[in-house]
Amino acid sequence: MTLELGWHVGTGDGLDVTSHLQATIAAGHFAITAEIVPPTAVEEHLFLDKAKPLHGLADAVNVTDGAGAKAHMCSLAAAALLHGAGIEPVLQLTCRDRNRIALQGDLMGAAALGIRNLLILRGDDPTAGDQPDAKPVFDLDSRDLMQTAVGIRDRGELPSGRAVEGKAPFFLGAADAPVDPPHDWEPVGLKAKIEAGARFAQTQFCMDTGVVRRYVARLAEHGITEQLAILIGVAPLASAKSARWMREKLYGVVIPDAIVERMEKTSDPKAEGRAICVELLQELAEIDGVAGAHIMAPLNDEAIPAVIQASGLTRGR
């Protein structure tokens, strides 16, 4: 599958230096990203031990920013550790915890550390975490933060007009939740994210390829898939219980009953969950308009390298 994104490696969007993820997508290869939640820890090896098995398998690895509205090793430090270990990071930045001055500083720091891929997010409300009295900031929304990154990258300036020296060749991403589109549904949110500067989107878990096909077909009708690389979120499920919890507790998750039933009937749920994920990856790679997959496995990180290898989609990375 060749993906035409309306931009080319090394040109446009201020991308004088490209990331491996951007180059993979621009070349029309099926991209695979993975996600790691940095630990509640202060030692480097406690993070890198989780990440190193993904070296040479994932095109890039996301590091979350205060996932679940809980404190973890900060995403900027975790991304820098990945970069230093030869693993390309996707730095997640949320609007929840820092004001615009701090976020602008993080963007400049990310560029200085060689971090190219950014996923810009709103962030969970603190009431969802284990310190519900924490004060949310939300000085910027995700679109404002995206436009701030574009200003630093393309114009070399902060929103105040102050000049920023040097190059910041960011490859900018956003999040989305796939839907089985009603006849009158339009991708208004994704259009706004593209206008703000997003060039890839990683989605919530959507483990129904029928829904994926209808979702990306509707996006294609609106020209979205020519401008935005869609990476569909999948998981190597650990149990039927966890699948049901994800459907009930996480916004936008799509896991069909047939998958839950498979997990209920098996004598080895983790092996079955890996097998289902491999099947999904292989099928997603054949769907026009799908640029790749984003594999998330909270509390089951060790399953991610196995499913990537078993999928046969590594292209000898």
C-alpha cells in the first residue's frame, strides 16, 4: 500500500530533517508504533529494561505523559533515554499539567535532545487519577499546543513573537477514536487537527476491522487519509476480564463481542490475546487508508515484541 500524504520526506512542513517514523509512512510502508508507560521509578534501567526488547521491531515508541492522571517518570526524560538507547521516541505532551511557558520550554528542550515525533494531547482530568485534588492547568488546548509547535518549527518563533534559534523538525501527531460512522458523520475533529499541523494520528483501541474499514473509507471521502497517516490502536489482550474493563471504562474503545468470547473460551488467555493481535495487525496492513498500527499493552508490555515479530511486518528493521 502506498500512502500519499501531500508532503514528501525532507520537504514541506519545516521538516528539513525527518524522523524514521515519518520516513516509513512517507515511503508507504506499514508503520508499527508501540507505547510504554514510564515507571514510577527514578532509575534509568527500570525504564529501559521495558523498552529495549522493542529495539529493531517498532518504528517508534511512545512514552506517555502522566498516564491515567498519575505521576510517572516524566515523558521528556523517558524520550531522551530512548533516543540515547537508539530507539526512536514519540514524545507525548499533554496540556493538563503545565502552562504555556513550561510547554514552550519542553518543546525547545525536545528539539535540542533530538526528539522529532510529538503526540499532542489534552490529558486526563486529575480527578481520574490517584491525587484527585491536584490542580489542572489546561492553559492551552491541544490545538493551541500543536500550533505552538508549528510556530517553533516553521517560523522559528514563540507565540509572543520572540525568535527561537536553531531547527526543530517536529513530526506532529494527534489522537483520535475510530467510530462506525453514521450516514451523516463527518470527521470535523480530525480536519481541525490537520489544520493545526497534525500529520499522523494514533487511535484509541479499535479491534474490529469492519469498523476500521468503514471509518477510514469515510475519512478518505473527505480527503483525510491523503493528509493524515492513521495508525490504528490495538492490544494483545491479557484476559476477557481486561477486555470487558477496557470497553466499559475507557472512552472510545471498540472490542467486538466475538473477541471477548474467544478470550473467555481459551485455556491460555495471554497466548490467545497475542494471536488475536497478530491477526489484527496482518489484516490492518491490507486495508487501504490505514498507515499503520499503534500497539498498547498496559501491564502487559512484554507481549508487544512477540506480536510484532509474529506478525511478519517488521521489514527487517
